[in-house]
Amino acid sequence: MASNAKTTSKARSKTSAVRSLEQERRARDETEELEEGLEDTFPASDPVSVTSSAIPGGPKTPGQAKKVAGRKPGR
């Protein structure tokens, strides 16, 4: 029974070699996705971006600033 407990604890903790291999695989997957995206959109004027950008929205009602609790209006 003690050897079974050792096996499960070893399976849970990853060595630095395993973590490094997983990191390399993730990087390779990202590179492959980028390459695939580039192939799918070629020829194009703008390259494919690996990351996405977020554009914050405006106020709910145009022309009015967001109300902050505890602050006086106009300040």
C-alpha cells in the first residue's frame, strides 16, 4: 500500500523536465496555429495576430460620465 501512495504522489508532482517538455509543446502548438492562420489568409495585407486586443466600451448613455460612489458630481 505504501508503494501505491508513492506512485500517486510522484504522478502529481511534475519534474522540471516534464514541465519544460509541456512548455515546449505549448509553444510549438502556438507556432503551428499561427502558421496555419497565415497559410489560410495568404495573400493578405495584414498578418494574423496571435493575441487578441480588447477595446473598452463607452458609457451606457452617451454624454454622461460614469458615477463613482462617494464622489461629488463635477469633481
